[in-house]
Amino acid sequence: MAERCPMVTVRPSGVRFRALPGQPIMAAGIAAGFRWPTVCGGKGDCRVCFVEVLEHHERLSMPEPAEAQAIRELGGTLGRRLGPVRLACQAGVHGDVVVHKRGVRPRRDNSEGGDRS
Ligand code: FES
């Protein structure tokens, strides 16, 4: 039997989409037809894509060193009230998760997300 694709729930909007096992959160959201805040387009450089993981951060891939460094720096910027923070363009989904991210919304066109220039 095929493995069930994990579900990503985004609050506060309530957006939900499925990810292929191991697919980064942001890539899964874009593939499902949503815009995701980004400047670098998913290269791990801008940090604009970051999410606070509200439930089941253990179901995401372990951060690579570059993401781990970005998370440490974001933590210093954002303060201690946040739960675990991840870059949505880097964190692979391996089970149902709930994240907090403002600005995730349905695309109004047929582009693949990001800039259209
Ligand atoms: S999209 Fe730029 S760091 Fe994730």
C-alpha cells in the first residue's frame, strides 16, 4: 500500500496541503497552489520563509548546518517566545505538522510561485 503523504497545516490561515515524504514545506505549498513568502526563491539565503513549528517538529528533517546557523540567528532576532523555528524551504516533511506562518495564500495565477520576471 502506498505511503500516505503527510499533511501540513498553516496557522492562522488554516491553509492545509499534503507534501511528498521528505519534500520541503515551502515546495509542497507552492506545488499545492499557494504563495509562500520568499525573496531568494528557496535557496536558503533570505530566511523570509521561516516558520514557527507549533506541532510535531520531530516530524521534520534534521536541519543541515547552514539552516541550523540561520535558525540560531533567527532565534536571536525573534526572541524566546517562539517555539521551534525552521526554514520552510529547507525543512523536509516526514509526518503531519502544524506551523505558524503569515502570508501563505492561494496563488491567483498559474505560475509556480516566486517572481515572474
Ligand atoms: S526561501 Fe529564502 S531562505 Fe527559505
